[in-house]
Amino acid sequence: MDEGLKSELQKAGIFTTTLSDLYNWGRSNSLWPLQFGLACCAIEMIATSMSRYDLARFGAEVFRPSPRQADLMIVSGTVTKKMAPQVVRLYKQMPSPKYVIAMGACAISGGPFKQGYNVLKGIDRFIPVDVHIPGCPPRPEALLHAIMTLQRKITQDTLGYDRRKEEEAELVASLPVPEHGPKDLSPSKHDSIWHAAPSRKVRT
Amino acid sequence: MNSAQATPSSDRAQAGPMFESKTSDQAPSLDGTERMEVSMGPHHPSTHGVFRMDVELEGETVVKLKPVFGYLHRNHEKIAEGTSYLGSMPYTDRLDYFNSMTNNWAYALSVEKLAGIEVPERAEYIRVITAELSRLQNHVCLIGFLVQDMGALGTPLMYAFRERERILDLFESLTGARMMCNYMRFGGCRCDVTPAWLRQAHQVTEAFPRFLDEFEALLSENEVLLSRSQGVGALGQDLAIAAGVTGPMLRATGVNYDLRKADAYGIYNRFNFRVPLGSHGDVFDRYMIRILEMRESIAILRQAIRDIPDGDYVHPKAKLRGFKPPMGEAYGRIEAPKGELGFYLISDGSPKPYRFKVRPPSFINLTILEDMCLGQTVADAVIILGSVDIVLGEVDR
Amino acid sequence: MDTEFINGSFDIQKLAEELEVAVASSVLSIARNQSPSSQHSLVLNPEHAIRAAQWLRDQSPERWDFLSNVTAVDWPAEAVAQRQKEMAKLSQDDAYSSPEGGYLEAVYHLYSITRGLGPLVLRLQTQDRNQQTTLPSLTPVWRSAEFQEREAFDLYGIRFEGHPDLRRIMMWDGFEGHPMRKDYVEPDDYEYEPTPHDEVLKRSQDRMNQGDQPKVTS
């Protein structure tokens, strides 16, 4: 729609938008995070939701304890191989559309504990991640920036049927939960997610 | 069948629905109820981290409780065997991620014992000031989390985090990082404190008692808190000592053992402070002891900020690069806010430790979790766990 | 707490003699700590360790009632040989009377709350690293050993006899191997992640390799 016409109408008190924009606006401003803190980054996540760096003004105040009611999983902290199957199960139990933020160096790639025998070297070996936040731990402002980046990403979604996205979601849903093998997780990573083309990049 | 032992844990760790129940094969009890096994965790909303308790319930009463660890086992000890002594210092920040200053101090103390390094007086005062500030923010946040478990749904936690942010501002201006300070070095501290920083620390210290009064007015005589915490999770003195419990949990039972007085590491013997003791060892005593310890920490802070001398902040001959302690071993421990934090180091004369062991207070304090929870309701089990004050980074290392 | 004993020291030689009198052939040796910390250890005979522990807790003059720390250490044969060589350089005997081949060791740190003393270090050594890795569990004497001995079993493979519930604690139940041992090979799950740093590294290596600087390859 022509921008000039839009602003003329707005002056007359008529607000025009597309259904897609409205839908995305509603979704991005009421993200419900899953209350999922693993380690030190969880404390910074809690500090972000407290009064100084209020996360509630982004609509993300209600941290849901159950994955069935959440649409954003903030993986904050080191994912160990013992915990990895539970993380993947939680991800699978979240209803679509769902988003994942990998907060902190440990969730991105294992972080300072990369040499550990029990440390999963990045949660994006098993689940697709939308936003990565570097830092150890990242400051609350960094988490707020990540939420804003994610909001921008959500506003670029379309309301209609997107074949590529549906296929991706089906593929991810079909991948099994990793099991605890005798030495390592089996499988140790899902190649299709780990080597995914950067099609989920945010166009900023 | 003893299900906690026979079944692999991976089968039973259903992370989705929090209360996944299976009835066990035990004979039904006298009043006709069956026992129910509940796996609480590793993902549960009590904000204590990834900790799992396999609880067996008869109605609402806990008859068996087995804690399951390892969900945050990050291999500090193995990584430390491949890292230099100073390189392990940032890793100690991440053990008890609430109090990085005290973790750093415990490790620096152990290495100083191992190598016989002396610490100048000003550095000791700086260490005491930062450790007591750390203790303040740890206790206040813990009370916030405990009260949230009791149902206060976050309001006292908000107040607690507001105070914590003030203290983290101090840490940030001193060390550059809010939480992972990496501040202590072998022979002192990384950098000096400025008079402006001391003035701000003084301001924070002076403002704290008023906040504590407000906090206590909300909580200490609150009917809900009193009824939910008095008489819950009582622990006896003999069992506490035998189980290696330390810190506020031990003092809640009445045993007068505070390492700041018993071991008098650093320069704690110069400060005038009292050690609060409880009498019943229940959750209310632990809560009250932490409030009183905060007031004593404020007293120590006042004295330390007033008396800090001029001098070196690190020993002038402290060797940072190429540090090779002599052969031997040392065990150093301090009174961390959660209990006795110890580091056991074996050196073979090389720049990397041969054995690096962390003695975590939260891990040992969990030894008697089952004993404290037996006979209580499952809701109380959550509160008792909250009062033990665990941090999973330390429990699992 | 008896205030006259706060920060007091105790005489380990005297304690060893009294223990030897009370529980015969329980003390194998006293390991002198070479470092300035002077925390010497008693190397105990595993066969009489439980009775020695009970004596230390109940009947010793210091009343060692608080077990602070239980550690396991892996000494492969090369490490033992290296240690003995280093000691010989310092013209001292190897203080640990330990098996010649490799062995595993459990180290206990005891304190006395009532008397304010410590630490007393006890060492129990297995005979080798592969077959005979059994030690008596001191959990019946000091309850705080419960989880720590489980951890020693999980990460090092020391079997503690008499432990009420010996199973893995940190790793998952189906895990094979003992990760903290010196010869543990971890699974190769690292991925090569190209970073901008590779270019910088290559350029700096090329610069170093020019001229008569020593060659750098890694």
C-alpha cells in the first residue's frame, strides 16, 4: 500500500495494515518464554526479567513452566550430554510456531567447557536455533537485544502457507530424541540441523 | 523392586510433564493407597537448576527420595588438569555462579597454601570486602527464591534482585564483569580499589540495613512463611556433623562452626562479628540465620571499609606467568555463603595441576536431603530443597 | 568448642603411634607433604581401615568427627615413576609408600569440630588400576562420604565395599568407562569450525617462518 495514502488515512483516524502484519505484531509482542535455565546464564535471564532490565515490557513476562504453553525456549547455560535428551524432548513438546534462543557461549558451541567429556558442543546440534547470543554470561541488555532481533524475525513471517518452512518443521519433528549410548549420545548430532543452510537468517 | 536402582535413569527422566507418575510394585499400604513414584525434574519451575529428585509418595507424604545429579556435570576437574593454575581461575567463577568472589578466594587460598605465597594486608581487606558483599547478595537472593517456592510468586525476589544489582554494579566497576569476576590472583587481587569505589561500597553498605528492615517487615512475621517453614525439615546436630553439612544449614542446628572463626583464614580474626545459631534446624531457622548473617556481614563490611590500609594489592613478587608450585598437595577451605568450599590440589611441579578437586558445599549438604524430607509432604520437599541452598554449577561441577 | 584448641595443630606422628596401638597394622606410613602447606597424610591399610576410622572418630584424643572431603586420584605407573624421580632429585624418599605399578587412591580430609583441629589426611590405596580396585567404604563411619565415594566410583572406578548405594552419580547409568582417569579417551565430537582467525593464524605463521626465526607449524 502506498505510504502516502497510509499516512493520509491515519491522519483521518483510519488505520490500515495487512492481516499478516497484525498477526505477527501480536505474536512478537507476547512471546511466552519457557522457564528453562540450565546454568549461570539463567541467572542473567532472571535478572533480565527483574525490575532493572524489565523483560515484561517486551511482553515476555510470563515464564511458563510447561513447554506446552510456551513458544520461546531460551537455552541458557551449558547443555550437557546427560541433559541433552531432555532439552530435545522439551523442544518437541512445544507447539509450533516455536523459537529458540541460544544464550551464552555454552549453548552456542560448548563455551569455556568445550573440552569436557560430558558437554554438548552447542545445542544447535539437535535443535534449530533462531538467535545466538555470545557472551559468558551475556549482559541482560544483550538478551533484550536478542529478544528484539527475534521480534524483527517474527515480523517477517507470512501468515499463509510457506512450503519451505513447513518442510523444515516436519523434518525437525521427525528427527529422534538422542539416546544415551555407552560413550556418547547416539546420534551425536543431527546433521541436517547442524549443517543447515543459513536460510533462517534475519534480514536486517 | 527398588525402582530407583534397577531402572536406567534415562528411561525415567521424562522432562515434559513435571509429575509423571507410575505406581510401584510395592504392596499397598494399610489404608489402601498405592505408592506413586514421581520424578521431579530435571526441568522443574523451582528455579534451582537442573536437579532431579526421584520421590516415592504415599498420598502426599514422601516415603523415599533419591536425588539424581549430573545434569550440569561440566568437567571442571578434567579441564583443570589440562589448564595452568591461573587459567583455572575463570572456571572457578562458574562453580557457584552466584558468588564468584568467594570461589576465587577459595582457589587462591589453596594455591597460596600449596606454594607458600603471602598476601599483603590491603589485599586481604579487599578480599574480605568483596567476599562479604558476595555473601550479602547471595543470602538475599536465596531468601527471594525460597519465598518464591513458598508461593510469594516473585515480589520479594524482585526486591532482592534490586539490591543485588547495586552490588553487581560495584563488582562491575571493580572487575569489569557483573557475575564472573575472575578477580583474585595468587598473592592478592587483580587490581586495586579506588577511594571512589570504597565510598560507593560504603553507601551500599549503609543503605542495606534499611532495606533489610523493610524485607523483614514483609517476611519475618508473615503468617504464611511461619506456618510453612517452622517445624519443616528439622535436622539434628549429630546427623548434620556426621553428614558433613556446613554453612548456615549446620549453624541452624545449633553447632557453632563458622570457618571465619574456626579457621580464621585471611584476617577475619580482626573483625568483631557474631555467629548466629539456630535451635531447631528447620527451614525457618535457616531463613532467620541468613537474615542475621546478612546483618553481621554489614558489620564486617563497615569495619573493613573503615580500616583498610594503604599498600600493595598483590604481592610484589607474585609470579603470574610461568607459575610452577612446588611438589606436594594442599587443601584450602573458606566459609562460602553456602558452606565450606574447599579446593584440594596435588602438584607435580609442573605448570598444570595433577589433581584439582572442588569440595562443593551444596553437594555435601544434599546428603541428608532424604532424611529431612521423609514424612513431609511433597510441597514441603520443594521448600526444604530451597532452604538447602544449592547451586547446580557447584553440585555437579 | 574447646577454645584452647582453635587453630591448634596436632602431632601426626603421635597420632599414628596411638592409632597403631589401638588398631594393629592399620598405619602403613606417614606421607610427608613436600609443599609449604605441611598437610601430612596417614597411609592406611585398607583391610583395617574401617576400624581405624571408627577409632579416629570415637576414641582418639582429637575426636575427628567431621569428614570434609573425599577425593580419588589416579596414579598410572608413569606418574608414579615420575614422582619418584622428582623426589630423588630433591634427595628425598618417595613419601608415599605406594605400589610400584599404577594404582588408584582415595584421600580423606578429616577435621575435628569439637576441638577445632585439622586437616588430617588419610590415604587408602588400591593395588592396581585394573583388577584390584576395591577399597572399604567409610560411609558407615562418616555419612558425608556417601555421595563423594559414589563420585569416585563413577569417575575413577574404585569400588567401595560396604557402600549403601554404589552406582553412577554424575554420568548416565549406561555409560562405560571412567572419565577422570588419565588414560580416558573422550569421544571425538569436535567439529572443525572455520573462523576468521584461521587466516590471521596462517598469516602470522608465514611471517614467523620467514627469515631465520624458528619454524612454527602449530
